[in-house]
Amino acid sequence: MFCAVATMPLSEIKPGMRGVGRTVFRGDKVDDFQVEVLGVLENLGPKQSIILARLSGGPLAETGVMQGMSGSPVYIDGKLVGAVALTFSFSKEPIAGIRPIREMLELERAPANRPQRAWTPVRDPAQFISKPQEVSAGGARLTEIATPLSFSGFTRGAIDYFAPKLRELGLEPVQGVSGGGPADLKFGDPKRIQPGSMISVQLLAGDMAVGAEGTITHVEGSSVFGFGHRFLQVGPTDIPFARAEVITLVPNVQTSFKVSATREWMGSITQDRAVGVSGQLGKRAAMVPFSISVADPLPAPGRTMDYRMQMVNDPALAPLLVQLALYSAIEASQRTFGSGSFRIRGEIDFDGSAQPVRIDNAYSGDTSVPLLASLGVATPVSYLMQSGFDALKLKGIRIAVEASDRKKQFQIDQVWTSTREARPGDTIEVTALLTGENGVETSRKVSYAVPVGAPPGTLYFTVADASSTNLTEYTQLLTTAPRNAAQLVSFLNGLRANDKAYVRVWRADPAYTVQGQDLPDPPPSVAMILARAQPSLTGTVLARGSKAAELELDAGDAVVSGSKTVQVEIKE
């Protein structure tokens, strides 16, 4: 591959060679440090090798290899060798692994379009993000230099809660010592970006900001290469990056790091692979407007906290950011431990003619309620962004939260019917006893008219919460791909809310779902064919029974949990 700067192939690297590296230790001035080659570790990964070197000069004797140095270019005899990318944990010396530049330049050949993944019910928004590369040696681990992930506007509790997962991904969360980028950053002069410059990859900008710091390795026209290792290895992407300035260095026994501040936009990261990141100077990334409004009854009723942000439009990153930001917004106004209740309303909008996805649900309990509420919003975002439908291009996300410090929850304790036997045309009254805190009891009733001509047999009445009913009704779409965007939006908008109990009237006769359509009690010959069909090939599944009707029991603003079933014999 052509490169305007001369590069040194891996085959020419020998132990004892000396070179120079470039990085920022203060402000935006690129300084030199010294490099001594110790050897080459070949085939550490598939077609991947690492140059092992000892670094020196500047503050490195005191700090060692620092977070934020990832991507610092290394030159020998004026030729570009690679980027500082790995280090040994708790090493007494600044020994680093250098990613060969030839591997990084291959990023230009990577596919530009993200492949569509097979449909998967996403419960963990981070499941598609890879873990960092590491190699064990003599009890120590040569691992990717952790990428400092700076947070601005987030609560300490939110960062602490998500920190273990972020560290699993090779990110080191930092609060209060790095300046996140406001949403109205301006574009700067691309000429200010050079090999060794510090950048901040901006995942979220505005009232809450999240940025990942690293170093530029090489600039080729408008193309830039950096980090020397994966950021999150999400493949083709579109994430904005800004120029960053180093305020100070913080030596640390575990790992030292740079304290930086975000300045002006510079371009967009378009590839995030195992060997590094690449992007384009001057390219504007497509960001998604994201707003959160929290109405908090404490300390003063009527107080509202509003957050306005711009978020990356990335299917692997956006759901995690939504969950983290919403958790922080709730924690900023409410305690996250102890009893509490939250009403979450909002919309997920799309470009074009696609209908918005409505969010309207309630959450209550004694522990982890903010986590459940934030996950309840992040999960539909995951479904939508992993669907691969072109019609579902995010236009914006708006969330409104009503918070309460009281536990508003009912348990379905007992269910009974007005009769044990009925005939076609009769009306059956179903009563559910709901119990709450401090022995509070309330009952809800609903009537069901047995249709004229209904066959004799057992009729079941299952009174259940939203989660149980949703799972019963949507097993098909939870396990197989929706046919189109409209079906997926309809599925998400049809999910039942937690503040009601749902009475499912059904028979034991088998019911089937084919391509998202219910076929209750089909003829025996058709049922035999459907029962033998392979779900993975036909999209056909055996349901729990043939549903005759569904009724609702309103619980006010309280969350309902539990499930009970009773039965009535229908006589001729």
C-alpha cells in the first residue's frame, strides 16, 4: 500500500535498534521520547505481531506508559515503524508493545458497510462489543493500553455501577478530570492534527458528555490512523472526534494517565478494528439528538431537570449510552437504593415515514429500580438499531421521567371467577385480589361474555403481569427476525405496560404463529404439518394455547407483578 511517509517493514526490525516516538505531554505540543527495540513477538494474533520496546525520556521514567498514549507513532531512522499500543500491567519500567504500521494501514481496505447481523433479542447492549487483546508472559499480562473514557455531567454512582463492564471492554472510566465536549463544538483547522496529536473520540456531547482519548499515529491526506489497538472493535462506524489538549499528567501506581480537555471537532472515525482506528478529517458524523427530562418531587415539587445531548448513531454503542445516561439522570434526582417508583414516557423517532416507537411504562421496587427503568428504554433501542432495516434510521430520542420516592407495587395474590361452570352466552366475572405494602389490599373485576356457539370444554383465565403476558404473546418475534420495519415497530408499540394486569382467556387447543400471524386451533391436518416444521427454517412455533380474548385490569399508577390461573367448564 502506498504511503507518503517511508515505513519500515517488520522484517527489518532488530533488537537494539533505537528510535523516537511522538506524543503530547502538555497542551497540544507534540514532544519526542526515546525508544529501544527489545525484540519482536510474532503471530500473537491472526497475522498480527508486536514489537516489544523500552521507552524513555520526558516524564516516562516517573509515569511509565500512560493511558492516552495509545497510537503514539514510533520512528526508526526516519521511517514510521508503528504505534505504541500495549503495555505490561504494574510494570516497573515503561515497556510497551508497538503495533506495526503496515497492519494499521490495512484499515483502508476494510469494508465500509456494517454487515447485517442475524436477529437476536438484545438484553445486554454491550454484547456486540469485543474484549481487549492480551497475552500472558511470566505471570504478567501484555495487554492493550486502557483507553481513558472521560465523563462529564454524570453522577459518580452511574460511573461506578457501569465501570466493571466498561473495564471489561478495555475502557477506563474517568470522572471530573477530563473535559467532555459540548454539543455546539465548532470544526477546527485539520492542519492542527499531526502524528502524535491527542484526540478525543466523542460518543456523547452536550449536558452529558463521554469521550475516549487516544493519539494519532499517521496522517495521509484527509485520512488519519490512530490508537494502535481496537477502541471497541465495532467495525465500520461513524463517530466524531475532536482535538484534545493535555492539561497535566497523573502518575499512578496502577496506571498513569493524561488529564485532557476537548477542543474543536476535527472529523469522524469510520473504522474501528483490532489493529486500530481510522477516519477522515473534516467529515461530519451523523449524530442523534437525545433528550431526558426528569420531574422530581424532591426537594421541591415541580422541579424538572432537563438534559440535551447529541449521541453517536452506532448500533453497538447507542443502547449502552442511552442506558448509562438515563441511569445517571435518575440518580441525580433520586436515590438509587431503597424503595422508589418511576414513570417513563417518550418516543424514538425515525427519518422518513416510519412510525415512532412509543415508550410508556412504570417501574417500582425496593432495589435496582433505576437500572430496570434505564434497561427498559435501552432494550427497544437495541432491537431497532440491530434490525438492519434501512427505514429505521434514528432521528431522535426523547425521554421524560416522573419520579417518586414511594414504592407503588401490587402483587397478584388471588384470582377467582363468579362461577365454575357456564354455558355459551353466559357472562363470567373475574376478580383479582391485589396486595401491596403494609397489608394494603384492593380488588379489580372484569367481565367476559362466553360467545354463543362456543364449544364445550375447559376455559382458562390467566391473570398476569406485563412481562409474563408479553413473553407469552410475542415468543415468535423474540426468537425470529421480523419481516419488515413496520412489523418490528408494531411489535414494540404493542408491548404491554407494567401498570396493568392482563386477563388472558384461552383454551388448551394448540395455536400456531406463522410469519408473525396467529393461527388459533387450525384443522388437525394443518396442525400436524405446523407442529413438525422447524422454527429456524419456517418461522413457525407452537404456542401455549388458543387465545379467545384478552382483558385489562387497571392498577392506577402502581406496578403489577405475579400470575395466577383459574378455569371454568363450558357446558353445552
